[in-house]
Amino acid sequence: EMQLVESGGGLVQPGGSLRLSCAASGFTLSGNWMNWVRQAPGKGLEWVANIYKDGSEGNYVDSVKGRFTISRDNAENSLYLQMNRLRAEDTATYYCVWRNDFQFWGQGTLVTVSS
Amino acid sequence: DIQMTQSPSSLSASVGDRVTITCRASQAISNYLAWFQQKPGKAPKSLIYTASSLLSGVPSRFSGSGSGTEFTLTISSLQPEDFATYYCQQYKSLPLTFGGGTTVDI
């Protein structure tokens, strides 16, 4: 069974950092783009970042450029999102999503940025 | 950035109804369009990619059509489990963008 399991979310103060992880099982991440998408409470979906299959290219939405870094470890079948200088507006559930056509989603991890 | 506009933002329907949701892109995206279903408290689930390709396991009552700037998601006969919010998304160019969502309720 295909699974994507995110972890690493939690409560953090403004200006703090968190590292999200996404572990795949039942299939391999390598060979496909991977994405992070977030959803603020009660709001719609927002693409955050993606990364090429070998990790050589990463792209970001403007609001997180310079603060977030996407990475992957194909040997570990995992995806990561390092989030620095967090702001209140980064509060959201973060999903990892497989493929550039978003065919499979994890269950999400909640990040709350608050003092 | 490519803006994705869904209409309507919400609709009320009954079991057995035919439901159509429209998604318009602010510029041409060929067929680089996906549709997702999200139920309250759950992660989105992919239904359709490349505008009209149904993912494995998705009921055949769901269908997608369109190309360029105008797309539709159709549910041919609404079932109780279909009451949810639906999103479109373009993956033609960065930043990848989603529509605002359409909530289908009773």
C-alpha cells in the first residue's frame, strides 16, 4: 500500500525553525518530482515548493523564498522541508505530494507559529 | 502567475444530481490541469490529471474535460460520499496554483 507520512510539525514561536519530514512506503520517490503544499486553517490549498527527482532543482512560492529549503534523500525514500524565520502566516497543515501532477498526497502535519 | 478561478464557489445538490464545476485559467495551460477532492479534516485526494485522465480507483461517475483556459469537472450522478470540496490546479508553470475551491453540499 502506498503511503506518505509527514512528521515534524508542532508549535513554534515566530522567528523559529522547524524541519518537516515525509517518509514514503510501498513505492519509491525517486524518478518523480515531489512537492510541499500547505493549507491554512479554513482556507484553500497553496503550493509551497517542489524538487526535481535527483534533488538538483528546487522551486518555491515567493512568500517562502529565502526562508524554506526543500530537499530529498532518495536512498531513504524521504522528502524534507527546512523552515526558518517562521511567521504567523506560515501556520498551516503541510502536505507532501508525489509527482508533478500531484497524484498522491500524505495525510499532513500541522505547523502552528504563535507566541 | 496563472490565476485559477473556480465557479461556483459552492453549490447545493441532491443524491443522483449531475454536477458540473468550472475552472478557468488566466492564461492557456494546455491540459496541465488536475482535480482534487477534499473532505473535512482529511487530506486532498487526487481525482483527475492531464484534465481528463481518471486516477486508478476513482469512480467512473467523475469525469474531466477541457483544454487551454476552460475546464470542467462533472459528477454524473452524485453519491452521498461525494459531498466535499473540490479544487482544480494548474501545473503548467511556476508558481503552481490552485483554484479557490467549490464546496458541494446538500
